[in-house]
Amino acid sequence: MHYTCPLCKTENKIDADFNIVEYVCRSCSNLIDISKNTSTKVVKKPIESVVLEIGQKGIINEVEYSVAGIIIRKYGSDIFWREYYLKDYKGNNAFLSESDGHWVFLKSIHKEDVKRKSWNSLVVEFHLLNYRRYETTECHIHSAAGFFEDALDFGLSTYKEYVNGTQMISEEKSNGETQYFFGQHISKYKVKKAFKIQNLPNYTGIGIVQPYYVNVKQMINIFCVAALLICLLQLYVYTTRTNYPVFEQKIKFEDVKNKEMVSKSFTLSGGSAPLKVKVYSGVDNSWANVQLSLVNESTNEIVYTSKDIEQYHGVEGGESWSEGNTTEEFNLCGVSSGKYHFLISAERQEPLFSNDSSSASVSEGGVTITKDPSGFINVVNSNTQESVSFGDLKTLENDQSSFGSLIRKTFEGKNLDSLLNVKPLPATPEPATDTNSVDIKATWLPVSFWNFTIVLILMTVLVIGCYWGRHLFNVSKWKNSSNSPYPQS
């Protein structure tokens, strides 16, 4: 349809089929009465944050609408909101209301569908839901544009708004008539997509039917399903796990010195859990080191670790002291089921005196003297654990320190050169003892409930936090209402 303004002769078009009573000329802004083809008044053009145009089309809830009219209403001296009159291809009405960047999509409803106990009741009922009165607002039309099937009332109108969550009932009294509208929140992004526009007014404050940022009921449903799946998974892992020692062996240091030993394979069945490794060596005032690599035979994935074993003790200032331990424990975390083996290498602090067939030693009175193949003389006082090395036997015999005096007194009348040059008996293989070997024991630990418990606790805390946040959100939403259901501080 198109209409020619009787004043400025501008053609005004609208792609819609409905009974038009008045229109505002897009050029001269005169309000034209169709029946008389005359101007009734000049109205202001709507420019305050208007983002849609007359005739612009958009799809909302799978229905295409055209913007037939735009009205800006004014409350007080400086509060404005925008109403966009929409028509579908059948001529049905719908409305978009925007205030402070918050959008509401409304449709007309029958007065008989809105029930109240009394005229001044704070609560109305619509389709079995109760809506609480938010506010009563008196306003008037500030500016307008477009085509209208009812004559515009520029007098004072009264709006009563009733709210239930993201829905509302709007009661409009104008020209002695009362109309009711059912409205729902519509996101700005849905409006932007529907009408293909680039920019929309930014949010300010909390809208009258703005939803909370999180759908708490939906979140609880998702968390309940997730918690059930976690419980079932944890139950499966727990019932299919077998906790037992998977590896245990005593290994001599000389067998793995400067090389790696491949252990026998072992199989882990069930869910992932820590693998606890315990290493022991009878070190005494010395140290040992164990390098351990866990190899997954299916994936060739390797987890490497190294552990020092140290134990020292002595007497200082008349008091005994000790530090370190002969046993160390550690965990390889998150080991899954599969077939594994260890790569093992180890070393220790070499003893001062060995059972080497090319060296000779003599002991007496707690003093041990050893001559190594290079000719060095090593002396140890086993009573004080002190040790001294000499370049040769002559240096030892000429030593004037307390150590030299102790040696001469202990071996008085004996020829040290003869004693240290006696060929010792052939060495025999050193048996595996606590001091020259390391014990390795690996145990697959029970399935841990710690992570499972933490996840459930976090879910519970998040739900409680969302409930509390929603309460604060609603308190803030209703703070501008004189009928707030929440106590105002």
C-alpha cells in the first residue's frame, strides 16, 4: 500500500495489508487522518536510539514481521523507551519494546484471560501462572513514525506491569480503554539476527524480565546426569581393580653399574591409579642412587624417575646425630592398565676398601691400613670413622700427626711393608647384602576417591553459588519496584 501526503506530496509506502487509520508522513512528519486525508498534527520524528526502520522485515520465532510503526514513549522528564509495531503477512499484531538495551516481545491477549482477586490486587493470573505487579507508570507519546490501525492517543496513558521471571503481563489504559499484552524476554542478539542490523543499544542495569545469566534448573539437570555417570564410572573402576604387589627384586649394584637392566614384565588390570615404588639399601654413612623407568609395552611410553638413598650418622660434641634414611618411597601417578616393565640402573658410593685381589690390607686395634694398586696407603680409624690417605708407606711412617702416632703405637714392632706386600687370597664373588644391593618393590595402589569427591563437591558448591547469585540478581532486579517481594535494606 502507498499513500501520498496531502501537504508535501511525498509518497509513503508499506508492504503490508491491514486497515490503516493514520500514518505519519516520512518527510514532513504530519500525522495524516486517512478518512479525511488531512493533517491532525505534526509529531516529532523518533530518533532516540531507534535501530529499526519502517517497512524493515525480520523473522522472529519462524514468523516474518514488518515494522509498521515506531513510537517513543516518555516517562518523567528524561526516561524514554521504544515500541516497534509489527505486522505479519496475515495482519496479526506483535510488538517489540526496548528500554535501556533490554528487549521484550509482546502480543495482545484477551482481557478475560487475565484474572485478579480485586482491581487493586498486586497479583494477576494468566494461564495458571501468577504475575506480581512490578510498577505503575504514567507516560505519553513523545514521537512517532509509520502506519497505525488505531488513532494515536497523545494524552496520558497508564501502564501496569506484572512480572513472573522472564515473562510479563502489560496492562495499558488509554482513552478509557484497557488492553493487555503478554510479553517475553528476547535477547538483543536474536533481534540483531532477525532484522540483520549491526548495532543495538548497550545494556544498562537489569531488565524487568531479563533472565539470570545461568539457567539453574538446566544446570542442575546436567550436573545430576554428570554425577550419575561419574558414580557409575567410579564404581566400575573400583570393582574391576586388583590391588597387589606387581614387582619385587633385590639387585646388586655391580650388576647395573653403568648399564640398564630390563625387569620381567607385569600386567596391570583395571582403572588408572598410582603405582607406589619402595626402594631400600643398607647404606651406612654413604649414599646410593636408583634410576627407574616404567615402560608401557603397548605404547612404548616411558615414565622416568630417579631417587637418592642417603644415611649418615656420627658423634659431634659428645652427642650422636643421624640424618637420611635407608628407605625411600614415591608414586608414579595415573598409571593405566596394560603390560609394563622397568628399566633399572643404580650406583652407590664406592667403599674405601674393596676386595680387589691387587690390594692388601691389615687391621689391628680398630685401625685398618690398606695399600691400593697405585701404591696409595689408606688408613681408617674405625672407632672415630676418621680416614687419611698417604702417598706411600714412607710418608706414613714419617707422619708426626696424632694419626701417625696412633699407627706406630698400634703396629709397634711390626714391619708394615712386609704386611702390606703379602699377596692376599683370591677374591670371592661378593654376596648380595644390604650394603651392596638395592631392594625395589612396586605396588599398584587402590583406586583413589579423592578426585571423584572433589568433582562432586565442586558441583555442589557451584549449584549453591548459582542459587545465591540468582537471589542477588532478583533482589537487584526488583529494587526499583515499589512492590518488591524481597526485603529492602
